[in-house]
Amino acid sequence: MVVEAPQYNEKISRELNKVLTHSLFKGARRSCSFLRYVCEKTLAGESNQIKEFSIAVDAFGLEMTFDQQIDPRIRVEAKRLRDRLRQYYDGPGCKDPVMIHMEKGSYIPCFLLLDEEQNQEAQIQENEKTEKKSGEIGQSVLMDQRFLIQLDLQSPAEEDTEGINLFSDILTHQLFNLGQKDSETISLTKLIELQNTAFPLILTIRHHKVSDKIHIILRLKLKQSGTLIRIEELSLSISDLQNEQLVKTTVLREAEGLLKFCRSVQL
């Protein structure tokens, strides 16, 4: 869940300090200055002031004569920072309650709330501000003959959902095809029995726009308790989401990963 509400600022600040004091950032003075500057500006509600020039002058202390057209230092440091954040959250920070993410092409960070209790609280608050649109909710697919996965597309009311609806439709189709291959030798009677006894899961598809990218978060949860058991994230440009063949390729990879995960689960 991407959060912006002020009541989470303290939680995000603690995460920021934890990241900055980790050994991965030790000695990386510019990465630390970069991350602290953009996060504090965002938490202060001043993300609109985060520009390449302001980072150079305010965060790095460069001269006012800094010319971003010929000086690539900020872009180079931004890549290094993204790489460090990715390394941190792929390793030691994988269980942190908050993830700090900076999308390629943007210097404005976003904060993903990952712990379940706060996730549920944030969802309730967000639902009060946005209209939850359900695309494929109620449509379920059988996976690995053991799991019945219900898809739940959640879209902020103010965002264009045409591309994400295509993504969701293709994902449903691919999951159905993979599940059908597993069940193609099963009789109809047995298939109905499996659908009644399979372990119920919900696959929530959530997205938000960052610059010209659509950041998509796929969360797999236990239906009864809401416990999060798998999370996948990917980013596609708006033009990518309009390319049906590219979306099919991307979705097939995600569907195969989900099937592999289901097969690895022991009940």
C-alpha cells in the first residue's frame, strides 16, 4: 500500500533513519544526502520542489551555476541510490514495515506500507477518499489443483484504468490457461469437487502512477485471515500498457511465477 497520509510520517522517518545507518549506505555520503533530502521534502508536502537543480544545490551543496544539461552527476547518483535501495530491500530490509522506493525517471520517493496491520488501516482510510472499482473480483481460477485464487482489481477513482484493466484481463486469462493445463486430465465431477475443497486465496492487483510509469503491486493473501503471503511489483510505462503483446509477455511471466509459488507451498 502506497501511503501519503501525515500520520505515517513518523513511521517513514524511522525507516529512513534505519536505511541511512545501514552498512550498505556507510560511506555513501551523496546517496545518504540524496535520500534524506527527497524523503524529507516529500514528508513535508514539498515534493513539487524536488528537481534535479534543487538536489544539486540544496542536497549536494553545488554552485548555483550547476547546469543539468551538461552535468550528469545527479542522474548518476540517482541510479546509485536506486541500486542501493534495491539491494537493501532485496536483502537485509526485506522484512521492514516500510519500503522506500524511487522510480526510474523520477526523484520523488514513494513509501510502501508492508506490514499487515498498518496495511489494513491504510486501506480503510484510502477507501474513504477513493472509490474502489472492482474489475475481476468474484472471478476465480484453480491453481495447482489445490488453490482457488480470486482476482481483485483495485483502482483509485481518479486514475485512468484502461491499461490496468487490460493487464488484469490478460492475467486472468493466463492464470486460467495455466490452471487448465494442470486440470486437463481431470473429470468434470472431480473438477467441481476441487473447486469446493481448494484453499481460497485472493490476488489483489493495486496500481499507482509515478511520473510516466504505472507501478503495479500484486499481493497474494489468505482469503479468510487476509494474511499476506506473496508480493510482486513491476513497473510499465503508459505506452507499454497499450501494447497488448508486451503486456501478454509480462503477464505470462508473472502468472508462471505465481504457479511456481503455489506448487512450492506445503499445506
